[in-house]
Amino acid sequence: MADLLRSGYTMLNIACPICKNPIFRNRNRETFCPICNRKVLIVENESSKVNERSENIKFPDSFNQTKKLLDYNNIHNSVKEVIFDKIKWISERLKNETQFEIIENYIKILLNLYKLLEELLSVDNSEK
């Protein structure tokens, strides 16, 4: 890591999701983990920015109740989609992975995702 710093790389205050070591950025703005020798994609979350104006708007109670129900349904469906996508993503990586620790972590994550998905689907079935 010291050699990377001397070579002009920047150490970021972000840890690798796999090995928990610092992420580095090269001059081309590409981020990677020098320990895992893998590229790391950093996604900035737009939802972290709060729109203060919308907090001051008052709606009728009936609108707020309907909005809450719609928000719940949208969130519920979005979470299911994300879980499906993550299961696919991990499954693809699992095919080519050779490191036992990473395989073990992927399997643990998959089990947790399947449990979550099962709970979400049981909520869907109980609402029908």
C-alpha cells in the first residue's frame, strides 16, 4: 500500500466490502482494492439529499393515508426486485469464485437473501 501511495495513488476513506482494507483510486479515477486485486464501484446515493421544501407542504389526511399505502407497496416491490437482482449477481460471481472464504460469504448472504425473500412473499400471500 505504501508503494501505491508513493506512485501517486490516492487512498480513500472507504473499505473494501470483501476484505475490509482501504480502497485506492488511480489517476484515471478508477477505484480498486489492492488486497483483493479487484475493481470497486462506488455509487453515490441521490436519496441522501433532502428536499426541505416538500416537508412544509400539508396534505389532507386521506391523501397521506393513501400515499403511505402506495409508498409501502412501492417499497415492498422495490425490495423484492433488489433481492432478486442481488441473488442473480451473487450467483454469477459464485460460478467463477475460487477463494473459499469468499464462497462461504456469498453462501451466507444468499441464505439471508432467500430468508428475506421468503418473508416478503409470505406477506404478499397473507394480504391476498
